[in-house]
Amino acid sequence: MLVSDTRVNQVVCVHPSLYHQVALYQHSMLSSFPDNLARRMADYHRPDQKKVQNLRDIANKLRVHSINSTNASNSGHPTSCCSAAEIMSVLFFQTMKYTVQEPRSPYNDRFILSKGHAAPILYAAWAEAGLFPASELLNLRKIDNDLEGHPTPRLNFVDVATGSLGQGLSVAAGMAYTGKHFDKASYRVYCLIGDGESAEGSIWEALAFSSFYKLDNLVAIFDVNRLGQSDPTSLQHDTEVYKKRLEAFGWNTYVVDGHDVETLCKTFHDASTVKGLPTAIIAKTYKGKGIPGIEDEMNWHGKALGAKAEGALAAIMENIVNKENHGITPTPPAQDAVPADIDNIQLSQPPTYDMGQMVATRQAYGTALVKIGKNNQRVVALDGDVKNSTFAQKFKDAFPERFIECFIAEQNLVGVAIGCGTRKRTVPFVSTFAAFLSRAFDQIRMGAISQANVKFCGSHAGVSIGEDGPSQMALEDIAMFRTIPECTVFYPSDAVSCERAVELMANTTGIAFMRTSRPNTPVIYKANEVFKIGQAKVVRQSGKDQVTIIGAAVTLTEAMKAADILAAQGINARVIDPFTIKPIDAQTIMTAAGQTGGKIVTVEDHYPEGGIGEAVAGALSECPNVVIKRLAVPRIPRSGKSAELMEMFGISSNCIVKAVQELLS
């Protein structure tokens, strides 16, 4: 007698005398499985053989499209596509619920191709679904076509750019968290991961995050095709090790034959019934599957097949039974995602500070975050276990259901935020020490390519933080974010401007960064002061100014002190607060330069490269007869008291006075 053990998809021989014991065993197991296997079996509607054959045929058509499109461009990754063909076929034509007419519908299931180099098979799947003609696939990688070498959101069916490996699962986790906790909707999130990229630490950060938050609407599929770019992967086809690791990270895990359509159908269904755990599917596959002489062979990564394409296509076509239109229409999703309005976000009340009051901008950030959170339910906040220092704690206290603690895993922190912001479902604010955001620079860079709408707040900037020392001091953060395309960089100097910066960030589409300081600085603006992106503030001036000093936050305070000292010496100085470093207010600075003899001093709690000084120098690069003296932290600093460090590293009021005197002499 044969008894099917559905836990391992094996058939086990059982002696007749043991039949009764086996039956009792099965009954007890079906009753006690935590994921309720009995209900899964009862609910599962196995696709008929016609549907199964259709799915096999679609998988092979996806292979054909991938080979043809990469051959047409003479570049790409057809073998990486071929290993995932059955996975893509089952996902897009059996498992996922979506509408082809509106690929980014808020109700649709989500799909992230983390192994972005397999883009041709993603494009092929959407073509087979009917979104655009299959003939368009032959324009892959052409300069006048949006079917790029790796997916980007220029395409209406792509949520985020992928291709810098190891980032897709974090984004998928952010989408899943949003679906479960903010949208409270039934849509599910699927992420296809290459086995090679699973060596990236960000994958494991995302795995830990997803299991901690019990994201049972998330499925990660590992395409274990054994071969990397230049060598086999470290684990090759050792699926048992993958399984043990994923289970150790708290995931419901299956090991399957990634080319078996029927098994994939059943496994994706089973995953949909699991509660309290995310699901990982370890799919054993073969790179170049279906291509004679190339399947499971090295040195075919990232290469079009060229002259070998004809034989490959002939071999694959032999396996396609139905060469006509498959006629499969995706199952439409339930329309249960709540509406999301992220426009015109305002502070619930104006700033309420007294002139001269000493308040750290990091504290004002937390206050402002609560204020915009009161006015808009789609403002969410994320932090990396420093919320009591960044003051994101205030938001958590006010709106715990809209706060995501991402712990000390900054790469995942950024990826999750990018996922939360997709499809205009939320406005995510991310905070941590500005120095630690450098760890996630690649995620931020990819976020820009993804057209992400994420707001970053980096606290504890510069030597002014004091005794913690250089590992905690952000001294390159302005430079880093200035390199991000279309990123707005705010550097508020007091609590009022900080609150207004948060409000502006919330309404600025794209990536924005705000630098906040640890020390208290005096409030210099009235509550009704109007701030605009790219508009500086002249905080001190006269008709007899001889020099312009430009600083922000702690160095603006020092600049004001220096101006007082210089005034006592008979030297009038104009002082400018830039407010945004990108875009810099070139017009205000040029006007000031023209009225102060072309003499400019910039002072910043940042390294010289890429900060305020270079932004000002760039703005004045075509202005004749201008001399700029730049004060910045010239070398790696050390521990000490804030005032001592600012003096030692040349950015105190005394240093500014000396610089002005030298410039005028």
C-alpha cells in the first residue's frame, strides 16, 4: 500500500499490518500541524491537466522570449531567466491576483524581481499576460525603449529598481508590512531572489525583520540554480542548508523542484494558508534549463546565446504543446485596500517656541513628526534602535501603530521604507544617526533610481556631538546625499526652521534628507516665518557689510557670535543661513557676494568635500572677483567636549573671526 507523506512530497512504502497505525498517525498530524495542513488540503483546488500543460507551455514561451530578446540586443542574461521560467509561469498565471489593465493598482498582489538581471523574463511574463505585444520584447536594452537591462519604474509594472543585488526582499518586506498593518488588505507580496545574492547581508536582515513582524503575506522564492557569475555559489544545490538557515530565521520553509509546475502550484497555495510566519520557497533549479549543452554549465552568465540560439529555441519549442494563445486571465484581486491620501500634509499647529529658546533640531524633528502625523494617517516613521536619540520616540508614543522599529540593520531599514512608500500608500520618514546612513548608501542610491518617496533624517552630525568620537560623527552625510539625483538636502538651523523643513519634506516628491544636530541651538525665527526650498535666509546684514559668512545650525550660531566680535572691531559681516544645501540659493549668495566685496567665508561641521563650502563654491563658480575661504573639519576628529572640538578643528567663532581677518587683510 502507498501512503503519501505530503510534508516531504515523497511516497513511502508501508506494510499492510501497519496501515491502521499509519492512518492514525496521519490523522494526528493533520489535526496538529500549526499551519493547519488538513484545511490546506481541503481548500486546495488542483489545476486540471490542461491548465498544468498550459503553465508548462507558458514557462517555455518565457524561455523563448528571453532568448530572443537578449539575442536581439546581443546582451543580457538568458540563462538566469531560464532557471526561473516555471516559477514565473505559476506566479503570474496561477497564483497572483492582479489586473493587467492597472499593474500598480493598490489592490494587486506585488512582485519584486530581486535578481534584476533576469529582467527579460519579467518583461516576457507581462507580455504573455497581455499588457503589451510580445514583439516589443525585441526592443530590450535599446536607448529609446523602457525595457532596460534591469527593471526600473519607468515601466508601469515595476515598483522599484533592482539589479544591485540583495535589496529586493527588504523592499518586499516593507510592502508586506504596509499591506498587513497600514492598508489592512488581502494583497500578498512575492519576491524572487537569486541564490548568489543570498550571500548579501541585507537579505538576512530582511529575513530577520519579516519573521519578527510575522509577515505571513510575504513569500520569498529562492531560485537556487547553483551557478553564480564567475563560480558556483557557495552552497550550490545544498538545499538542506538553505532550509535549516531559513527555518532558523523563523520562516515557514519548503524545498521544491523549481521546474515542477504542479508542485509549485500546490506550494504557493499552501503558503497562502500559513498564519503568523512568512514563507520561503527554496526552488532547486538549473541555470539555462532546457538549453542543450548550456544547462547547468559555467561561463554562460550574462551572455546572449548568439549562434547557439537557433538550436536552443528548437529544443525548447519541441516541449510546447499549445503554441497558440494560452487564454489564461489572471484572477482579479479583492478591492479591500483602504484609500490613501498623501497630498497637502501640514503641521497640525505652528511652531510654539520663544525667541532665544535653546532647542536641539533633533528634538524639533520629533515634535514636527507628531504634528504632521496628526494631520495625515499615512505618515509613518521608521528608526534603527536610536529613536530616543533621534526623537522619533515622540512619534512612536503618539502613533505606535504607525511606527516601525527596524533595529540595528540600516540597509534593511532603508529598503523597508522604500517598500512602504511604493504605490503612494504611505509617506515614510526614516531616522537614525546620519553617520549610519552611509552603511545604506547603495539602498538610497537605488531608491533614487526607484523614484522612491522616502524622507531621511540624520541626527548627531559633526564634531559638535562631543565625546562619542569620530565613529558616531556624521561628517560626510551632506556630500553623500548631494550626490543622490533629485534629492533635496535640508539643514535647518533652529527648531522653527526644522519643523517647517519636516512639513516641506512631507510634500516634496522623491528622496529628501534633513541633517539635525545634537546640541541645543537658539531659536532665531518667529513661528510665522515662511520657508521655501532653495531659499536662504539673511539673518544679519547692514549697508556696510565687508564680508559674508555662511553657516548652518551649530556653525550659524558660531557665525553670529563671530559677527558680534567683528562688529566690536569695526568689521560688519553679513550672515546667511542656507536652509537647503541642495538646491543652494545661488541668487541670494551671489547678491551678498556682490554687496560685500566678493568676500565669502563658509563654515560647516562637515568634512570639506561635498558640503556647504563646495555647494557655495559651485554656485559662485562663474562669478568674477569672488574669494571664498572655507572652514570645515579638516581631518578625522577625536573625542572631547563639543566646544573644545569645534575650536580644535577650526569651526568655532574664534576661528571664523580669524578667517575673516585674514580674508580682509
